[in-house]
Amino acid sequence: MWKLQRMRLNDADRELVSRVVGEAGACAQCALRFTGDRSPRGYVELEAVEAAAGAAKRARPSQCSVCLGVLQHTFMVARLDQVVEEVAAGGYDATQFSLSLSLPISLALRQHALWLHLVDRLPASCLSGLSQKDVVPIKQVWKYLFPDLVAERVALEHQTGDVTDFFVELVVEWEGEEEELGAMVHICREEYATRARNVHVYNMGVYSRQGVEKSLGGVTREQFALHYPVPPAPPSSTFRLGVRMTRGSVYLAGRYCKYSRDLPQTPWIIQGVRKCETSMEEVLAAPALAFLGAAEAKFLASGREDVDVRMLGAGRPFALELVNPKKTRLSPAEAAELERRVNLRHPGVRVNSLQVVGKAAIAALKEGEEDKRKRYTALCVTAAPVAAGGLEALEAMGEVRLAQETPVRVLHRRSNAVREKVVLGMKADRGELAGNMFTLDVLTSAGTYVKELVHGDFARTKPSLCTLLGVPTDIREV
């Protein structure tokens, strides 16, 4: 419940403040704001009166010199029709939304100018019960009046941002803003000359609401009035209302199999030159972006494989973070259809188990990157025949601990370090292979570099099959 202890003015002073504010060209809502009234009821009642007046086709009210009409039913409601149309056309499958308002920074100048006018006109006895900090912000009053009206028209439940993931921001644009903000260059000459020279330092640009309000706090009434009218002049044009819609990310998880030996996991670009036509990330992302109407996709996977390594079996777990999606839910039939579209995109790719998951599942996906066991099958060859019983001895070794320096082939993207990995089991089999070739089945801890386990990487992996078999060994395929 809103409490009324902030209303420190008596009835006579409240009436006086309201009259002076109204005579300066402000609307009834702004007149009430300047009395420090934080009770929603008063603003709602005023809005109802104005709405009734509009319905009775009375004379069009003047546009407020302080809020530019943002708090006036006549000016705001007509523009809300556009908001309703844009939200409906947005195509978001939301049932709730959070509504916010972005205002021109120049309104801070107009509000400050009206406050200085009050200081000029009001007796000291009235001002003793009121300060500029008591003026209720325009955004707060707007939230008393319009969100429920928008919610009713768009048929969505209005909620706070910590409840819903669909956000609608109404952006009030006014063509006179740039010209009015230019007054700050003269009001605070040295400060804004410095800001203009160092504009790259300020994330919000030369002008920001907080910066302008802070700067005005240290300016005398005389200095301000030299460059800006007190009270503020009536606006020469009405405002426009833009709409921005954003949605919290949705996570699409599944598993992929890769049968191609010419498909990197992520785009392979070196010094601006693309090495492969596409990548696993792009194959997966493109259909998902289109299907869920998202603006961007971020690829996540539990580990990675080299461009020339296949991923068989049940597939590697992966997820796509889809940014600002229109669609956030997938029925089993829709998930199956999306799998079909992905599988048609590249002959060397198959996905399964697609589903929408929560953020906790993504954390588990990345944690598993280092904790899981991985099984590989590699085609290997030795430079000379292996001594009798040498291949069989690999299986008898059981667990083998490795010290792997970052492989030479990935030093361009990973820092050099020695990582301890574990081979949990190996089995070598010549089968019917010719020459000195054999297949190696190996079970390792996640993150083990299997190619380097085989050939040793110039002795950067210890031990390797080269040292275990006593003969130079290389890998043909994984």
C-alpha cells in the first residue's frame, strides 16, 4: 500500500502549487506530481475525468509543457493503438509481458525549469514543506495510469520484469529534444565541452538523464535562465511513440552426430579466410533461428571434435542459446519437425532429442565437458612392425595417466599448459588390416587429445603410443 506521509503540504499550499503549475502550462497530472502526492488514486481519478471529457468531445486540451502530453489521456491513448498493433504483429507466444517507458532526456530540463518557476512564485512558507526531490517522477505516474490499459488491449497479463521474460518498452521520441539538450553546452559550458571531447568515454553519449540531472543540481537559477526559459515554453510539436520488444533467451538442447570429415564444429576462419564452407554451429543454428523466430544463436557444446573427426553413437550433447525468440515452446511434433529440417540441411549431420531446456541444464552441459568419459576409435599405423605382444600389452596396462602439453596445432587459440588426463582403457586390433595398421579403441577422460596420445606431438604428450609401443606411430582417422 502506498503511504501518504510524503504529502507534507497542507490543503491550501497544495492548491497553491497546483494553480501555479497549471498556469505555467502543465497538465493536471503534473500539477499533482509537483505537490508530492504519491497515491495512485488521485492520478487515476484525474485520468478518468480527462477520458470522460474526451468522450464528450470537449475542446482538445493543451499539450503539457512539462511531460509533453505523456501523462495526458488525450495524447497518450491515441498512440497506444499503435503499440497494440505492433505487439500483436510481433508474433511472440507470450501470455505475460512487462511494460516500461523511455522518456526524452530533455524532460529533465523542463521539469527543472518549472521547479525554478515555483521557487520564484511560491512563498517561503510553502516551499518549507516541499523539495524538488518530492516531485513524483513521470514514469511512476505513467505506471499508475496506462499499463493495465495496454494489457487489456493486447490480451496479455501485465507483470513485473522478474516474473515475465517478455519486455515491451515504449520509447517516447520528441523532435525538439536535441535542440533543448544543446542548452546544456551553455548552462554547464566547461563540463559539456569536456564531455564532447571525450564522448567515447561515456557509454550513454554526451547526454544522459542522470548526468543532466546531476549537472543541473549545481547550477544557479540565473545561469540556467540565461539559456533556458523559466517556466518552460509550450511544446511546438507532439511526441511520437516507438516500440521495442525483447524476449529472454530460450535454450534448445539436443545431441548431434557428425559423419563428415570436412566439417568444423564452429566457423573455421583464419586471418579472415574461411577454411570450410560451413560448420556444425551454422548447420544447427540456421533452422532453429527460423523456426523459433530468434534474432541470434549462441552455440554451446559439451566438448568439441576436430574438423576431420566424426562423432558417432548417440551424439555429442549441445545447446543453442536463442536470443529474443518469438517462440519459446516446442511440442513433440514441432521438435520432430525441427530435427527433420536440420537433418535435411547437411548430409553429414544428424540431430536427435531436441527440446527446450532451462538454464540449469546449460550449466550441467558445461560442467560435463571436463567430467565425462569419452570413447574413441582410431585407425593407426606404425613406421615398423610392433614387437610381438606389443599391441596386446596396451589392453593389459589398464589405467594410464598422461601429461599433455597444449598441442602444437591448437597453440594459436589455447594457452600453453600441461594438462593431466587419464586413459581408462585401450584395446588394439589388427583385424584384417594390411601392413602395420591397426584400430585403437580408447576410453579417456574428457578433453584428452587422442591424436597426440597416438603420435606424441614431438614428445609433448607423455606417454604416447610411440613410447608405449617403442616405434613411431601415427593416426590416419578418428
